Amino acid sequence: MPAAPGAVTIMLTNIVPSVYAVQAFHDENDNMDIDRSLLGFPREGMGFSNDAPMLYGPPKFADAAITIGAE
């Protein structure tokens, strides 16, 4: 589905309670890959749970970690 302005909601079911980190990216050219520059920086939009910062590589797991409880 092409990107469109607004919010996107994804519903996951049967998730085991635990600690997770989530990464999302916008595959702008629909090639099912994160395109990168020669230096390895992503050329397409991406983000992580908790708005964890990406400085010179992916964020630390602890910065992106979210806890999914039993409820």
C-alpha cells in the first residue's frame, strides 16, 4: 500500500509478554530493502520505538525497549 499522510496503526495479536524494540522504515522505492548511502546511513525514513535516537548506527536496545504486559 503506498504511503499516505496521516497516522498508521498496526495491530499485532498473540504477543508474548516481554520487552521488545520496534523498528519501522518507509520503503520509498518499494524494493523491500533499506537503501543506504556509501557510508551506510539509511536513505529512506526510519524510526524506532520510544523515538530512540540513531546517531552513528542503530540505537541501543535499552533506548528503544518497550514492555508488553499480559493485559
